[in-house]
Amino acid sequence: MMNNLKTILSIFSLGILMTGCIGDSDDDATVVLNAGTLSGGPFTFAVDGQADMVSGIALDASDLTGSIQNYVITDDQRNILGLPPTLMAVEGVDFDGAGVGSCYIYHITYEEGLSGLEAGENLDDLIGDFDLSNFIVVNRNALNAGSLAGGPFEFLVDGVPDMVSGITLDDAELNGETQSYVITDDFKNILGLPPTLEAVEGVDFDGAGIGSCYIYHLTYSGSLTGLAMGENLDDLMGNFNLSNFIEVNRNGLNAGVLSGGPYTFTVDGTPDMATGLALDDSEVTGSNQGFVITDADLNILGLPPTLEAAQGVDFDGAGVGVCLIWHISYEDGLVGLEAGMNAGNLDGFFALSNSITVTRNGLNGGVISGGPFEFTVDGMPDMVTGIALDDTELTGTNQTWVITDDQNNILGLPPMIANVEGVDFDAAGAGVCLIWHLTYEDGLTGLMAGNNVSDFEGFYGLSNSITVTRNPLDAGTLSGGPYTFTVDGTPDMVSGFMLDATNLNGTNQTYVITDDAGNILGIPPTLEAVEGVDFDGAGVGICYIWHLTYEDGLMGLAMGQNANDLDGFFDLSNFITVTRQ
């Protein structure tokens, strides 16, 4: 503790003065040591970087006895800090350099052989013949910025100037060379340095916006760095002291708290109002009040002036979507508060409450399950089975089923699931159908076969769709050839001929050989039979080899007929050309 003072005082420890001597050894009288009496002080200094020396100390030596004399300076724990040999040396000590604390100045008298009298030791550990005088206290106090009273202050940021008043400074213990006031934010960033209390009370805190400010009184001595707007109090360097602070809270406008909802309505042509909406206005502030209805993107849809007007809005008329209901509090001059504008662009002094959500759902056609279905168009009836409707969230007054093609053109309107499962999709030929469930309100137009779902007008909802794929017969794919033969009396047969039957379907299978006009020349039943045909015997010309799949009842499949005249359910593969030169 107090290393500077130790340094200053330790130089005196080498020069302890001998100011007297005892009688000769033959004198058997007992001598009682007496260190005399100090007067002066006590002393109180401010640790402010300015040198602080004691003065006016005196030693009453009328009863002084002892061979050796000296002065001792200790801390408040009696640890020896220095041993100035004379009163002049005591008065040359700079107590400011020791920092904050207390020192004690003693006079000591002692005889030869005293141990423990050195800097760093403690007076309680002295051993030998000695006596200490009374002590003089030197108090080294920190700078004191005084004590502020007043506030705290609460203001509303509303464009009207807000000044503090009634602040006082108790400067009874104030010290320091220079005085000022400091205003900071709640992170101790310096916002202003008003030089006087009058200047503090002239500051308009409304202009600072929403937040908290702190007002301090500052005292400092010498050079203080970091004392500037934009700096931080924690970065001040020098001899200074800050008073307590007074808080200034700058509150925004308060629009209150809305309760009620959230609301969920079905857009079905029936009026839907937000009943039970309530406003807790116990903390509402602001000159003007109103309600605002926006969409989910804050576009302003309406401005009902009262709670009753807000509860009278028909949200069904807004169609499917989401609305938000707000309460607004604002001051004159607010810009942008009108239908068609966006609440995110309001400019002025205002506050919005929490919002209440109004969800406007379309009619719900439920969820259908089953399928998808795949049929082959082969003359055999194909019906769907296992279709189910989950009507947990189904809404709407009227219900039906709709069958469309893949372009949403309406093919049929079966009224119930049983009717849907009675439809023969084979009769529709190859293609794709979609099965839907439809819910709707009275007045729906466009609901008839031949129309398109996109032509509906009114309140309705469609479920998901189930796909019914109606595949044609598939005769597979032939590979091999083409073949070219010379008509020379030597038999010519095709070979390496193959049928890819991956997608082959149909009840009956055969091969067909035609000329290039489609006239049927032969109907070999198998691949082996095709490879057994002698094409040399047919003379010069072109033949086509086909694979045919068909259902019972096919008409026109005979030698001498034309493949273009086949009538029934059938499919021909690609053909392989056989050229006879």
C-alpha cells in the first residue's frame, strides 16, 4: 500500500539523527524515555495529482528524553512507510503521491540497539528502549463530485420538448479544480457535456428518441482525456470523480393491448365479424386513437375509428387470406395512415398495439384417398374401388363428386362415392381422368358436364384429385432387319427377329404380314412361324411384319382383308420391312 510514499520516505531511513546522549555509565539513575508531543493537523487532502505537503507541525520537546531522535510515518495498520530524520523532511513529503488512504506521523526517541525500525516493518514489532509521541493524521481523500438529487424523470417521445427540472447538487464535500455535467446513454456513451445545471435543465430529451439517459456531475483536476461527445465514461483517464446519476427514461407512445381471437372464418358468402375484440387502454398514451386493418404484408385495408366499428367489419367480403387488426395511437402530423398505404411506412410519432389475426379460409372439400388407378382399354369394364373421403375439415352446404379429364374439363358429376365407383372408365378410351370431391354454396355457376372447373363462379372448394390412367393395348416392339432379298427361286427367310414384350398386354397375340398397302398376306401365330415364311415365293415387292395384340371380337383379321379395316380392341406394333428385289 502507498508504494509512492514508501519510495519518497525510504531515503530518510538512512539518516536517523542522534540528537542527544545519556549520562556516563557510572550514573545508576533510571532514565524514562519521552518522545515529546506533536501538534498540528489533522490534515485532509484530495488526491488530485497536485502535491500535498503538511505544514505547521511542531514538537514540544520540554520533556524530551532519549539518546536518538527521529520521525516515523506509517499507514493506518502501523506499517512503517518512511523515517524522515527532521521536521523539515516531514514537511517535504508529497502525500498526494500515496493515493487514497490515511497516514500517521509520529516522533520517536530511542536508545542504541533498537531493532525493527525500518521501512516495511511494523511499529508493533519494535524491540528495544524507545518511546513514540502522539500521532498526527493525514487523510488522503479521493476527488468528490458531490451528490445529485432530483428525478428520476419519465417522458413521452411525442414531438413535444421534455426538460428536466428540480435537479440540485449537494456540493458540501465537492473538490477538484474543474466541474462539469455529463449526459450519457445507458451504455455510458457521452451524449452531451452541459457546463452548468442551468444548461442541463435546458436539454430537450424528447429529441433523443426512445431510450434512457443518465445525468452525472463530474469533477476533475489537471488533464482529463476522453471527455468528449461520442466517447465512453469507462475510457476517461486522469484524476476525476463522478457523482451518482439521475435517470431520464424516454418512453414511446403506447397503443395498449388488444385481446380476442385469433379468428378463423370460412369464406362462404355469410358475414363474418370479429366479436369479443377488446382493448386494454390502461397505459394508452397519445393524442389520437384508431384501429388499423392490414393484410399479412401490412398493406392497410381499412381504418375503423372505434372498437365498435372494428367489430362491424365483414371479413367474409375480403376473400381468402389473412388480416391483422391493430390499435394505433399517434400525434398530429402522422404521414401514411390511409387505405392503400403500408403500415411499415408510417412517418411521425405513433405506436401500434399487438395484432389480432383473422384467417379467412376457403371452403374445404376434404381429402380423398385411394388409387391412383391404371386400366387397359380393352372392352372390359374398369371401375375404381376403395375410394374414401376424410371429411374432418369439410365445410360447405352442398357436396358432390366431379370427374374431369387432365385439362379439368368436366366429364361427369356423380353425386356420391357409390356413383363414382360405378363409372366404367374403359368406355372413356385411352387417356387420364381426375376424380375430385367438391363442396359449394348455393349460387355456384358453371357446374355442368362440358364446362371447365376454371369456369366456376361462386363459393366452392375442391379436394385433392385421384388419377385414373386409361392405357391403350400395347403390342410390344419388334426389332431385327430390315431385310432385303433377291427373288431368284431360292427360299428367303428372316432371322434374328425379336419382340420386346415389356409393356405387352391384351388377351390374344399373333403376327401379321401385309404388303405395303396394308393388305393381309399372312397371319403367322408365333415368332418361329414368322421365321419359317419363304419371302422369295411372294415375288418382287415389299412386305411388312407386325405383331398384333387384341381382345375377343376383333373383326377383319383374315387373309385378303386390310389391316386398316380392323375393328375392335387391338394394337399393332411397329413393322419390320422385307424388300424383295
